[in-house]
Amino acid sequence: MFKQGIFPLNKLLWRKGVLPTMSDIWKNLIIAVISFLLAFIGQYYYYQDQLEIKQLDVHKEFEPNFIAKPKFPDDKIEFKINGNEKEKVGKFNISIVNYSTKGFQDLPIKIKISPKSKDDFKVVAYSVVGEKEISDLVNEDKKMSFDGESYNFSFIAAAINRERKSNYSMQLRILFEGTEEPKVDVVAKGVGTRDYDIDHSPNQKDITWKASWLAIGLFILGLLCVFIVTWLVLGPLISITTQKWEVKNNKRYASQIIEALETENLHPELDDAQLRDYVAKMLYTRQLIWWNNQSPLRKWSVGLVSPKPDDYYVAP
């Protein structure tokens, strides 16, 4: 049974600071709630700040076997690029995706491609387009150059618009000979760059945020279901099956109260038998008052087990 009421022993412990007062409990509860709200607000503004990205994402797609010359023994098949015959070529796409919080106009962009060796990667042909495959949105202000170690490209993008999904604002397409993916450095004037990640997308962040709230909602719903099942089904069963143990616990509690009263000599006018009767009646009356004030649902949750006078009587 749930115990209620304040006894002299409890008052004594509260005065000595051993037990917390109700005001202390409420104060701690309020502090915990305020701390939770502050943490939630902090997380919200941190999430908002995360959306304030000032970098462009660089996506790379490397296909070493993009086109290969088919082999037919009885036929002569030619595969040429710019008049030069090739056995096979790969395709290397370098895309700029703008997940930042602003768009850019006439943005100078330099791309440096550095193979480990000349044989690992050799540019055969290239082209560049802007968003929606519009080539006029990107101007090549300098022709590609090879300095002996790296291929250098220089462009001016007329528009690098913000993107919520995965569409690129600019894409450099390269046909190459080789098998090893080279190192790529992209420099956009006044803007940082980083490796592409779908999680950088504001749209993906919104999905993740909504999924998080959905998961929290389902978790709370699950807890609520568990609480209801426990309270209305398991609770009554546990109360009924543990009734004998509960009575023993009530008698043990009554013995502690008797011992406390005797130690503090709070009722010297009562002998041992009278003190046992007094404590049993007091505990029973307190529990009966509590029981009568409970709703039918609360009574059901404890198995409809009402208090009895003998539950608190301690035999000599």
C-alpha cells in the first residue's frame, strides 16, 4: 500500500535535515524542468545555427570504365575522341552543390586536379554546365592548363543558387584515360568548400528533425501504453499477489513507528499494549482516509485491496 501522513519521526528527521521537505522537492523539480527547457531551447538554436552554412559542397563521381571500344574479331571498329583513337575512357564529374544560406552571382571558381602520376589520370576532353544543364551559366575565363603536376581549370559561375535537395549548381565533366582517382581542390572566391554529404542538405535536416520528433512521439506513446498496461493490469495483479508481503511490511513499518515513539518518549502515558493499539489505529485511520479519497480508477490500480485494522497491529 502507498503510505501517506506525517508522523513525529518524519518531523524529527525533517527538522534535522535528513529528509527533504516538500518545498525542497518542488524546488528541485522546477529546476529540473527549467534545465530541460533551457537545454531544449539551446538545442533548437544550435540546430538553427547549423543551417547557417557558408560552404559549398563538392561532389565527385569517378567512373574509370565509362566507355570502352567493343571487340569484334571480324570487324574493325574505331573509337576516337578529337581525332585520336582510344581503347577506353573514364568519366569524372565534379559537381558544386550550394547548401549554404545564400546564393552567389558571378562567382570565380578554380578547380585543381592532381593525379599521383601522369599515367594515372590524363584529361582527354572536358565540358562544364550550370544548373538544369544550362552551359551559358558558367564561363571559362581561362583555358585548362597542365603545369606538369596538376590540371588547372578556371570558371566564373553566373549563378550558384541555393539548393535544398541534391541538384548541382555547376558540374565539370571530364573524359580521361587512367585508373586512379586524382586529388581535387576546389576554391570558390570568398566561400569555403567541403566534401559532399547528403546530410548537409537543409531538406535532409528537416527530414531528420521531423523523424526525430516522430521517434520521440512514438517513444512517449510507447511509454504511455506501458504505463497504462502496468497501472491497469499489472498493478492490480501485483497488489493482489503481494498482499501478504504488504501486510508484513505494514507491520514492520508500525514497529519502526513504535520504536521511534518509545525512543523519543513521545507518549509516556501509554503502556506497551496501548502504544501498539495507538499506532495500529493511527496507521489504519490514515490509510483509510487516503483510500476513501481515491478515485475508482486508482483503487482499481491497487487491486481494490482496501486497508484493514489488523494490517498494522504488531503482536507482542
